Amino acid sequence: MRLLRGSGDEGATPTRTLHAATPAGRRPPRRVLVFAIVGFALFIATVDTTIVATALAAIQHDLDAPINWSGWTITIYALGQLVAMPLSGKLSDQYGRKKVFLTSAVVFVVAAFCCSLAPNIQTLIAFRAVQALGGGAFMPSATGIVVDQFGRERDRALGLFASILPIGSATGPIIGGLVVTYWSWRGVFVVDAALGALLIVLGLIFIPRSEPRTTARPDVPGILLLALSILAAMYGVTSLGDVHRGVLSPHFLVAEAVAVLAGALFVWHTRRAAAPFIPMVLLRGKGFGVTNVINLLYGAATLGLVALIPLYANRRFGIQVLEAGILLTVQAVGTICVAGLAVLVIRRTGYRKPIFTGLLVIAVGLLVLSLGATVLPPYLCLALAAGVIGIGQGVAVPATNNASLQLAPDQAAAIAGLRGLFRQSGSIIAVSVTTAILARSDEPGLALAYVFAAVAVTLAGILPFVRLVPEYRGRW
């Protein structure tokens, strides 16, 4: 999910590469084709976040894996993207956009092919993590390429570029459902590898070379400490899915101790680093606290639990993979239908009303999911719930995106990174905790229904605090 984070490339001055690549006064050659190629990369990376969610039940069955470990195919991808995005943004400035873009594509393709051959869940998780590093690196380097190619027209181009995200989210479940139904879950990764190989060929031929822009180094220690903290916490929670382990087991206690220690070291490092991954002022600033909590819960509900809807449909109602995957398409279409209008509305309403309304609608959708077939036929009820959740996302996300930016517009890239961090962390927490619960349950479908209801209640509980979100009206 908007598992993706901005790299700060949007603020780079594009004239250097353009002037180096083309004669003065002429437009760069084939820029529309270049846009299509990097847009194709973003499409592949976005599809990959939903295509595996559709195949989750098939992966679990074929590899005879516990659900708490099968869920890592989703969570490890989110964590890998958290690591890759800030690194890729800096590296593309340091070594050139094209070089980093094509390197990430090679990593993605090789890892995807290895995923298709995985003999067990542990191997699949390992290669899925590597694949996330490649997929997560697409966005920052691709954004930089678009900026370089379009110069003064970059705002319009970047707006069109961002519109690819919901398209990928809508088509990924259908592609995954078709491949799993008529081939195998392994075919999902073969398709990834084939599309990625085509991307590499096109990129080598048509994307112009760009010169390095800066010698600034990414905050590697900070990123790795944060990743270690999240990874250890994930392992500890996942271990609770084993009926023979509890909160007093060494597996849980040691893992959570490592998570706390790594988190403390991350804070210590961030306070002293010259150019930290996330400036501490953004964690302490007035207004940031409530917006970060909202982003955490938003990520848990819309990026984490939504990814488990196909599994829920299959486990509770016996709905087949393709039909279950289409539910995610319904959710994505709901978001697409209202997001554009919501962007225009917040200029008059401010941020609080859309955030309040969107979170409330998402909570209602989750409650409808938990009810299942008590009122309507199962599939109709699930499709309605998925659509309602998507509409809530479309209403809330533009306002949540802009609320934090209004507090410190001069640090837009860092704020976007912080927003992505909390949303992806929410997603990882939701999937890890939920799959651990399902692993210990005799009726996983019913247990997942209770989780949907619990998160709906939690979202409703945060609504009174929306009034603390920084408000702004007018032109921006």
C-alpha cells in the first residue's frame, strides 16, 4: 500500500539533465514514451501489492504453511518498501535516475522468478523481501525521471503519474484471481518477472541517461535500525500464532526486547544525525501527534485488513479466488470514484470534516464486512462493504495527505515519508496481529469478522480527536 512514499525528487531542478540530453530550445525526445515506461513500472509495483493478497489462501494451502507465516508475504513486502523508498530517492540523486531505476527492475525480476520457485514459505518470504526492495525503489527514481523529462510541466505530469496507483490497485486483484484460478499462485510471480523483463528492455533503449545531482548520502543506519525494530516486533507477534507459545515464551520476549532496543537506538541516532531519515521535530511538533495516530489506524484498516478481504471471503463463505479478488477491485473503484471530488471539496470544507466523514464511512464498511451474510447474500454483502470502504478512503485520504503538509510545507518530502511510515506500520501491525489470531482460531473466518468489528470500533473511537487535526481552508 499508499503502501508508497515521496522521495523528495519533486523538488530537484530538472534543467541540468534536460540541457545535457537535448539541444537548447528543443523538447527532450520520446518523453511521452519515457513517461509510459516509468508509469508501467509503477503499475507493476502497485499490482504486486494486491495480486499476492488475492493469492494468499492458495499460497497457504499449497505450501502447507500456517496463516501467521503466510501473512508475511504481505507484511515483509510493506517493510521492504519502507526500506527501499528513502534509499532509492537518495541513490538516484547520487548515481543517476536511470541507473537506479534499471537496477531496481533487475532486483524485482530476479526476486519474482525466485519466488515462483520457492519450495516452502520461508524461502518465499525471503525472496519476497528482496522483491520489495526492487519494487519499492521504482517510485522515487521513476518520479525523478518524470521531473527531468517534463521540466516546467512536471506538476501536471506528476499528477497523471500518481493516477496510475489506483489503476494498479483495481486491476491487480483481477489479474491475480485469473492467474491463480487458471494456473497457479506461482504464475503470479512468473507474470511479475515477465513484465519486469519487458520493462528492463524498454528502459535500456528509451530512458535517457541522467547525471548525478548530489553527493548527499542516505541515512542508512537510521533506516536499518527502524527496519530491525519493525521486523523484530513482527516476529514476536507472529510467534504468538503458535498454540505452544505465549507472551512469556522466549520467542516473543526476546523479539520484542530487540524491537524496543532497536527503536530506542533509532531515536538516539535520529536526534544526533546531521540528516536523519525522519527529523525528530516532526514527531514532537504540535498537531503531528493526532495526524500520525490517524495515519497509523488508516493504514491498519485500509492497507492491512483490506488485504485480508479475499482470505475472509474464502475462509468464511467459500468464495473462490477470482470472485474474492474482485472484491478488492470494487474497493479500489470506490476510492477512484470519489477521491478527485474530495480534493476539490477540501478547499472549502478544510481537513477535519472529510477526515471525520471518511473514517466514519470506513468504520461502517468494516462493520458490514463483519456481519457477513446476516442481512444480504454473502457476496453482495461483501461487495457492498468493500465499496463503502473504498468510498471512505477516497473521502479521507486527500485531507489526511494535506493536513500534515500544512504544518511544515518546507519539509514536504520528510512529512510524506513520515506519513508513509505510519501507514505502512499500521498495515504491518494489523496483518501480523490478525494472522496470529487466525492461526490460533478453530474458525478463522469468524475470528476475522471479529477483528473487522474491533477495528471499526477503534476507528469510531478516534473520531472525537479529529478536531485536533490542523485546519486550513482556501486556496493551496
